[in-house]
Amino acid sequence: MTVIGTHDVVIVGAGLAGMRAAVEAARGGVDVAVVTKLHPVRSHSGAAEGGINVALGNVSDDSTEGHTYDTVKGSDYLADQDAARIMCEDAVGDILELENMGCFFSRLPNGRIAQRPFGAAGRPRTAFAADITGHVLLHVMYEQLLKHGVTVYEEFYGIDLATDVNGEVIGVTSWDIVNGGLKTVLGNATIIATGGMGRMYHGTTNAWACTGDGMAMAFRIGAPLKDMEFMQFHPTTLKANGVLITEGCRGEGGVLRNSLGERFMEKYAPNAMELASRDVVSRAEWTEIMEGRGVDGCVLLDLTHLGADRINRALPGSRELALDYAGVDAIDEPIPVRPGAHYQMGGVHTDSNGQTPIPGLWASGEAACVSVHGANRLGGNSLLEAVVFGRRSGDHAAATVKGRTKPDAGAAAASMARTQAKVDGMLSATGPRADELRVALADTMYENCGVFRTGEGMAVAKTRIAEIRATFDAGVLLHDKGTSFNNDITYALEVGAMLEMGDVLTQCGLERNESRGGHTRLDFPERNDEKWLVHSLATRTADDPTIQVGTHPVTITDYQPAIRTY
Ligand SMILES: Cc1cc2nc3c(=O)[nH]c(=O)nc-3n(C[C@H](O)[C@H](O)[C@H](O)COP(=O)(O)OP(=O)(O)OC[C@H]3O[C@@H](n4cnc5c(N)ncnc54)[C@H](O)[C@@H]3O)c2cc1C
């Protein structure tokens, strides 16, 4: 148990949000470090295919006003409208800056940045680099990270936030994946940028590393989590393994058909059709499948009419994924797809500078909830959120702590000792294997907290998760007791985080007795603005793990809630 570094700003996570925050903090003239369980360019941001939204107006008369409106409407009016406006207005400068840093976006014949249509966007607004947008952004941000001299603690698995005697966050205590043992990195400001938690579901687009660790770390020390019931299901994922087929396919003109060959979105969203918002399309697909018009538990995404040239130029990655994982060549045949868990709209409650109510703690990216996505995120708005609010949190954290005396190595001794005791307990425990518990959790979440939910189903999930958590807490068996690359222990820690976050999602879902965006309850099918036009806010204290669910007002500035049709 050692302190291996002391900095001004410590960022946990090196995806797009974490690296963007780090670069901005470094520009603010402070000493910055990033702690990450993966090499930065292996972060899940690199899997983003479709693109990033920005109202450049290169192919239409688009405006930041239009982008803000679409974001608020898409959110089912649960987004904070001031935050959505900041994101959409900042987008223009931020994307042009990314371009100047070296992101090679796809181009129009006139040389301007190309933009494709995406779901629930009133105009073609999504800038892209073919269908490897996230990969391009992540590599460019990594270059910037190196350029700005940010210290990277690579392959350090953050377990707990380090706190001082007043409960102020002063860094993070991690398991050193390469050498073993606990190592603490201290800082006056800590930014959680650990991404999503889709791995708690069967059938998810998320990488293995998306396990909600950062949200769980923050929650454990009393940071509120906002809108956690809202898990987004992406309409087009492959059945075998949940791999995503980008919305860009529908943006390029792909259509959805049922087993009768019908273009069924005509019934559900006659105007926007396949480009309605994701919650609408996922519910339509699920309904078709449940009513017997599916094809082997899927519907069909048909690109064949686009022709080989366009598919190879605009969607080469999607063609390859369908070939590799579904054995289907999209040039000749439709791709079987179904909804899969994709994006956590909720996260650590922050303001529009990424600051949380806990002193010393900020959050950004998918791990945070500002909130700009409300009950349903629009495709292309998440990479944007990571860039805009990553930058803002890095800037704000640096400005807040600049010139402060760095934390003393002894200040975190008590919190480090608690983490050490937890890890020692895990290394000596017996019991089932953690992977059995993850499968049990993923089954429970998939069956009871999916596209359609009921109070009864979520109550079953809540009880089941309590049982699985009790088993986990009593101890899981780690076969590997070693130090170097002990994936057994990090995997078990991830399962622990997912159990905590699955519990929070389920409890928040049980409380919200209405249907809004990604949270559709068959027993409460209507949106209830009178009671539920509020954020949910889940909290616990550092000493008592009981989850309390309260509410927090939604900021409404320009757009009064209206019935949402597409
Ligand atoms: C397949 C797929 C396609 C997508 N396509 C798009 C798209 O086209 N457009 C769009 O806008 N959005 C898209 N999204 C969503 C978007 O990519 C993500 O929401 C966003 O990239 C998240 O960025 P992030 O920086 O918050 O997290 P991530 O990129 O997930 O990074 C998380 C970081 O945290 C680190 N970390 C996690 N836990 C720990 C820990 N315990 N200790 C230390 N480090 C830790 C990881 O090492 C990693 O560096 C897509 C998502 C998926 C899954």
C-alpha cells in the first residue's frame, strides 16, 4: 500500500472524456495524471462507429437551436435544458478544434466536413470518419495527452476513491495490474471518467471493461447518482454477441423489416421511420418480435438497396462485423438485429462543469449525468458529451485547485487501509466464482429491466440481486492469488461494481411509476409530467449501503414538455 504519485488533478479513466479532461487541465497549467485500467486507446470510446453531432450546417440549414431542441425532445423532456444548450453551442468550436488537432473527418466533395442523418435529428448533423469515428478521436486525443505531458498510470485498476478525514476526495487507490498490490495516486481534484456499465446485461454493445466501476466508487462515498433507471437499448445489435451495427447504417438509408418483409416502422413512426429515436425503434422491434413477426428473435436490417459501392465506402466496418459475427454479407442479404443494452443515460450527478456535491470530486463522460440526455440519448450526442464536458470538467477542476498545496501522503491512510482490508478479504475468501454471479446478474437484468419493464419484474430483479449481492459479499473464490496480471481479482471487483449499480438501476426503476424515454413500464404506460418530470437521485452514505431514492428538479428554459412523436 503505497502512494506512487501526487498531482494537482487526477483523472480516473482514459477514454474520450478522461483524455479530453486531462488535456484541458494540463492547459490550465497544473500537474495532471490519468489512472486507467486499460491502455488509453483500448477504451470503449474507440468502438464508436457512427459519429459525433454538431450543427455545422455543412449539408443543410442546421442550427445549434435545432440541435438543442432535438436533444431536449429526444430526452423525453428530462434533460436539463441549460446543459443541453451548452453542449450544442460548445459543439461547434470543440469539433473544429478536434479537426485542427488532426481528426480526419469524412469530407464532402467541396472539402467541408461531411454530416450524415442520425436518429431523431431534424437535420443531417452527425460528423464522422467513415464508421471508425471513435477510433479516430481516441487516437488523436492520445497524441494530445502525450504532447501535454500528462502522466499516465496505465493498467491500474481503480478500486476506491481515496478520501481524507473530512470525506474530501484526494485521489484514487488502485490495484497495480502489472505488478500487483495497492497503489494510491493523490490529487486535490479527482475526475471520474470511467465510462458506462452495459456489461451487467446479456446482449450488450459494451466492451468487457464497461462495468460501472467509477459510478460505484463515487456512490460508495456518498456521491448521488442521477437517473440511473435509464439504460438505453440500441435497436441494431447482433444476436450472437451484442456487437453494434451503427445507426449510421440507417442514416445512410438502411431499412428495418419484419418476417413478412414489411417496413414496420411505418406503423410506429410514420415520419422519421427508422430514424426515430432509439427508444421508439427498440420498442417497435421488440413488439414485432413478441407478436411473432420476428426472424429467430431478431428483425432484419436491410442495406442491400444501397449497393456495394456505398456500403464499402460509408459502412465498411459494419459489413465486416456482420460477415464475421452473423455470417451475413450486407451487400447481398439483410442483417438480423435486435435491441441490446448500449448506454447508461444516468451517472454521477454533476453540474455543467462536471462538479459533484462531494468536495474534490468531478465526473464526466458516460459515467456522469449532467444531464443532457435525460430519459433517452440521441445517437452522436455521447461522443460530443465526452468532448464538451470532458473539456469543461478538466478546465474547472484545474482552475479550482491551482496553487493549492498538494495532499499529504498520510492524509489518505485510513481510506487506503479500508481498501487494503477489502482486497485482503477477497484474496483469502472461498465461495462461488465471480463469473457465475455475473451471469446470474446479466440474466436477471435482461429478463426484468429490458426494453419493456413491469413493477413485478423489477421487484423480482431487486430480490434476486439482493441474493446475488449477499453471496458476493460472503466471498467469491479467486483461483489466482498471485500479483502479476491477476485478472481474477479485477474481474471480481468489476462484478462487485456491477451488482451495486444493477441494484441502484432496479430500485430507481421501481420508484419511477411512469414511462419515459428508455424506461417503459407496461404497468404505467403513460408519461406522468405532474409527478415525474424530475430526475431521480440515488444516494447512500459511506457507512450504510441502504439505497435511498429522492428527486432533483429538471431545468426547463425554452421548451415546454410536449407529446413526443416522430
Ligand atoms: C459499440 C459502441 C458504439 C458507439 N457509437 C457511438 C457513436 O457513434 N456516437 C456517439 O456519440 N456515441 C457512441 N457510443 C457511446 C460512446 O462511445 C460512449 O458513451 C463514450 O465513448 C464514453 O466515453 P467515456 O470516455 O466516458 O468512457 P470510455 O471510453 O468507456 O472510457 C472509460 C475509461 O475508464 C477506464 N476505467 C474504467 N474503469 C476503471 C477503473 N476501475 N480504474 C481505472 N480506469 C478505469 C477505462 O480504462 C477507460 O480508459 C457508442 C458506444 C458503443 C459501446
